[in-house]
Amino acid sequence: MSLTREIPISSVTCRQMLQEHLNALSAVLKGQSYSIGGRSLNRANMKDIQEGITFWKGMLEEALELESRGGCRGTVVRAVIPHG
């Protein structure tokens, strides 16, 4: 299930979330688990982690584009938030 809503989001937030997912991927590949927002991830969640990386890369590109055109941090963008 996904939710579509407009939320204030900055490139800083996108970078942080992307880094969290990259950290999760690294930990899981080493056979460890990783938690994001209270959700524990492991090898069974590889698809979710990879989808999160793709999602946050796209959000970062969009936020950077909006900011480069004069948008301020916290520019409102339309986001589809995966909710499983």
C-alpha cells in the first residue's frame, strides 16, 4: 500500500534517508539486521531496501532541482510514501 501526499522535504532530509537505506543495505549484506524508524530489516527485506534507495534517490533529485530553481529548503513536493 502507498500513500500519496504533499509533504515539505529538503535535499538534506532526502540525503539522510538515502544514507539510512544505504547503511541498511550494507548491514544486511554482511548478514546483520538494521532498523529504520523502528522497523527491523534483514535479508528478507532486500527488495524493500532497494526500493527505498530508488525512492530516496528520486526524491533527492527532485528536491535538488526545485532548490536550484530558487525553491527553499522545505520545498513541498508530491511524494508516494511506501507503507507496508
